[in-house]
Amino acid sequence: MKFKKPLKALILSAAALLAAPSYSASNHGYAIDYIQGEGDVKGLKLAYQYHVPNEKLPLQHARLYFESSFNIWQYGKDNKHQTNIVLAMSPVIQYPVFNVKNMPVYVEFGIGVSLLDDTRFAGKNVSTHYQFEDRLGLVADLGDDSTLALRYLHYSNAGFKSPNPGLDFISLSYARRF
């Protein structure tokens, strides 16, 4: 039975992954975002997050994480659509603002950098492949190391080259530490 050891390793690995949420969360996490932009732009964002331990932060109650993401944006109808691939990296700060039924709600903001595959997208010429990714959002801490967020995202080259119309999005995000 040649497959006995690899099968055991596979079963143990799967069990460890499934059991991981029951342990205390690490500083690592993931996020999945649905993105809706101007006009008919829709997208999906998959992100890796590194959360800085709270004891290392100068602001009490603040949270800081660094996010690296892979985005796919699509514009248009089925047979006539454009797709844009975007890579982004952002530092993000969260600060508690209020509670809803004992659930903390944070305001979130960040400015990062992104690399767009195509500078012409959704009827706009954004001039440069390199763009800044600005974000502002509200984040509900669901407990169990997971959050739900509503964000406004803006991509712009900050006027380094014209034209600079920018791209605006609203995103709904689910994030979880692993």
C-alpha cells in the first residue's frame, strides 16, 4: 500500500486546516470582496492580510494591517466586455467608533499602491498603470476573528499624468484570520 502515508498526511493536513479556526487567531488573514464600480463595472478581490499585533501600535484600540490583493474587474455585457487585472498593496488603519448590540464597528482608511493591467478601462483613460488605492470604510467585528466591511475605493494616479479621471468602487468584504 504505497498510498497509505500520503493519504494519512493529506487527511491530517485537511483536519488541521478545518480545525484552525478553533485555535486563537494568528496575525494572518484573508479577505474576499465583491466590487461594484461606476456604470456596469463589477469585480472580485482576493486579499492576504497581515495584522500587526496590537501591543506594537502607538494608538490604544487601533488596529493596523497590511493587505496584498489580486483584483479582477469586468466592464460591459457578456460578449463585449473588458477585463482588467489589478495587483495592490495597502497599509490600513482601523479605529473603533461605536457599537451596535455589543458588536464593535470600526472606521477604516488607507492609501496604497496598485498596478493595473490596462490603462483604458470602462470608457476611461487613467493614463498610468501605477495608481494609488485610497479606501474609506466601516468594518463590523463579527467576533470569531471575522469581519464584514463596506468600503469606498478610489484609484487615481494623483495627477502625475493627465488625464486622471480616477476609478470609483464600493466593495462588500468578508475577512477572516487563519
